[in-house]
Amino acid sequence: MLTLAEIIHKYKALTDKHKRARPMLEMYEEIFKDYRDSSKVFEIGVSQGGSLLAWGKYFSQAQVYGLDNKLARCTFKTGDRIELVELDQSSKEELEVFGKRGPFDIGIDDGSHCWSHQILSFEVLFPQIRSGGLYIIEDIETSYKTHSSPKHWLKYDTGPISAMEYFRNLVDDLNFFGTGLNSQAGKEAEWTNVQKTVEWVMFRPNAIVIKKR
């Protein structure tokens, strides 16, 4: 059975995932090893479609959905177990319509990398992840604004808080209020369905992984 790194290398002409730092591929090998029999997987951000072909090969039984607002860049059409869905990641309505195809085992956000899009997609689609499933957000480095950052990174600053701040706050809520010992001012009662169904949040180099309770 091929490893994920070997599969991604096979499609390297159609995806940039083979260029990612080794920790990213190692993370995927680690977290996906028990999910190879998944039935539904989606990825936001299609580009030329190489990663969809890789997921289709790795998750050999899964229906794989590729979501993008510019599907013309993709080198293949909807086919065997891979379906392309034209979708604007900034549209709550379009995300909700797609979410009705769930539940999903795994969701991956490698889309616009804009903060507000990352947060909105998570809030709409995480509820459609099955219990025990995973939601991954790639390229979280766009949450950081420094004087040394490339100027084009400024386009990712599309919300009041960055995606990293959002998920740090979520971890604070889970750790402080989730114990049941610190439910100040009825804080837990105000939790959203998203907060109530998070099992854990894991921060890895340039990625965040959230497991569904």
C-alpha cells in the first residue's frame, strides 16, 4: 500500500502539496492512517486537481469533493468517485447547500486562506463532519502579519480576528469553561453547536486539526 507521500509525489505536476515542508506530510500520514476507509472527503481549493486525485487514491473507498470558485483551472472533469463543486468560500449560503451532502469523514480547507473565509467555512461545515471525523485548515501562517511579511499577504486580512486567534480562543473556551468548574456567567450555555462538538484542537506547523466529538 502506497504512503501518502508516495501518492502525492505521483501527482506532483498537478499539486503543490509535494512542496510542503516534511512536517505537513508527516502530519497527514499520522492523522489519516486510521481513516483510509473513509466514505466522504472534501477539500476546499482545487487548483489543477492533483490533490483530489491523491485523496481519491489514498482514501480508496471515498467519494471526494473538490470545492473551488475557479474550476476552469482543474485539469480533469468530475469522474470516478471525484466530484467538482463550484463554490464561493465566502458565501455562507453556498457552503450550507454543499453541507447537505454530508456527513463527511474529513474536511480540508486549502482555499483562499483569508481569515474570514477560513472561520466561516469551519463554522458552516464542521457541523457536517461525522462524530470522530477531522477538519483541517492548511496554510495558517497567513494569520500572522509582520513587517517582514510579503505585501500580498495583506489580502488575507479579511476579518476582525485572524483564524489563529479564533482557534486560540476556542482552545481557551474548551480548557477553561469546558471543565465545568469555571462556568462563569453561564458561559457554557452560550456555546455554539460548533464549540459543543469539538473533541480537541491540534496546532501543527502551518495547519490546525480539529476532531469532532
